[in-house]
Amino acid sequence: MDKAIEIVMTNGVKNLGLSPDEVNRLFRKAEELRPRSAFLVFDPKGNSVYIGNGDGHILGMLHLFLPEKVWVIFDDYGDRWVATALLPREH
């Protein structure tokens, strides 16, 4: 059985103006790609977002407008994953 995933967003991500549906789509895609990388970079290019692992490898794509780059970092807490979305400037 898969572990539960707790979602955390920094104030910067909360203030991007994304709708609840857009946030849900972003985290669903992150969850789908988590087995390939615990660090994901959502890099906007127009109305699409290229998702990489931070090392230049593109892992996927999402049709979504993001005003700026977002990182999603997964931390394993044993009984659950915590997925934190943050802006690079918040690191």
C-alpha cells in the first residue's frame, strides 16, 4: 500500500494565484513522478510546464500556466511522504 502524501505550500506558491484545480494538477503530476525523483522542478514555458529532476533531465510535461518556477520536494517520514512546493527564491 502506498503511503499517504501530506501537501505543504509556502506562502510564495500560495500567492501565485493558482486555482485549487491547478494546484491539484501540479501535485498529482508530482506524485506520479515521485518514484523517479524526490526533487522536481516545474519550469514554465508559455502555457506548458516542463518537469525535471534538477539535473537537466526532463521527466514530464504539464499543460498549465505557472507564472514562475516551482520546486516540489518530497521528504520520507516513514509512515508518510511530505510534498513541499516552494519557489526557488524561498530556499
